[in-house]
Amino acid sequence: MLLGTIGLAAIYIVLGAGYYFRIEGMIMLILVVLGIACYAMTLAPVTWIVISEIFPTRIRAKGMAVSTFALWSASFVLTYTFPLLNRSLGAYGTFWLYGFICIAGFLFIKINLPETKGKTLEEIEEIITNNKVQ
């Protein structure tokens, strides 16, 4: 998740600069494809794994339902607001805003989300309930 958020932040900031300096052509297309690939290989699949691990067993189904609703709601907001932001901030401002949101997401994940690699669901539950973020 950290790699995905910082990767997307970098791509969005560079895309914003490309729009700001009126760069056209293949480089912009490559940046868009890199952004899609970065998301598809990092945040898209890992998000579903994380929400399946972070809730205690007794409330996992409800927690995943609420998380899925929040995820799709955020996706709707992103899709709905992009044209509005693009109109008011310009393409460069919109991508810079998204880049800074990704940086904020990176910091939030770094501070609040424990590493779960190699741990059982019970160990993860203990880490989270005891507030021992590693």
C-alpha cells in the first residue's frame, strides 16, 4: 500500500506538471498508463486483503460490508468530482490535489496500519486490539 500511494502521488504530480507546462503526446499517455498500472498492481488488490484482515472475526462480515460501502462511495465521489475539479482547478491542479491526497494517504497508512505479512488472523487481531502498530 505504501508503494502504491507514493507511486501514484509521484505519477499524479508529474502528470499535473505535464498539464501545467502543456506537454502533449506519448509522455502523457505513458504517465496515464503507469498510473493505471500502479493502482492495479498495488492499491486495487491490497485494499481488499487489508479490509479482510483488520476486523476481529466476530464482526468481520459487518466490517467488510461497511468498508466496501465506504470504498464504493469514495469511488463515486472521485468519479463525480473529477470534472468539477478539472473545470475549477484545471487538469494540473486536479492532479496535484490527487497527488497530495496520495501523500496524505501514505502518511496515514505508515502511521496507522500495522504490517500483517506472515501473521495469522489471530496475531493481526491481537496487534490491532492492543494498539501495537509496528
